[in-house]
Amino acid sequence: MGGVGKTTMMKKLRQTVVEKKMFSYFVMAVVGENPDINAIQESIASYLGIQLKDQAKQVRVDELRQGFEAKLKGGESKFLVILDDVWKLHQHSSASSPPMLIDV
């Protein structure tokens, strides 16, 4: 459904959210037709102010989760996460680990 203004709408939403201080953190990442999981994770990490130190998929997932948890413990409890340009839905099926962009 290209060309209907979804990205423009997302940018306006971001501007409104930031101006009105509706969330402690606004996190945005572009997924794309051929997602690069590492790039998406890096984008999210940069919004959180953390640096992912490992290349192993599960370690990166844990580092992101810990980044979110650290912000929550610091009293910053509202996050808005927007994934732009998502082409297909991926259902995460593992009950043992939370989905944190393990795979798209």
C-alpha cells in the first residue's frame, strides 16, 4: 500500500508526540521490504542511548530488552515504538523469550 502517506503521517505523529511530551521515549525504525534485523536493532538502540556490543542475535535481543528495562527502572515509563515501512507480519511463536526483533 505504497504512496498513501503513511510515513508522512508517522512523522507528524512524532512531531506531535515530542511537542506535547506524551511519551518519555519515541522510538522509530524503518523495516523495509527486505529487513536488516541488525540495522533495525541498531536504530532502536540509538533512540534508547545504548550501544549493542555483540553480533549474536539472542545477545542483541537481550541487550535491547535490558535497555528498555533500564529506562523503565529510571522512571521513564512511556514508550512509543513505531516500525515504518513494514511489508509483512511476522508472528513470534516462542513463549520462552519475548519478541524483540529476533526475526522479521
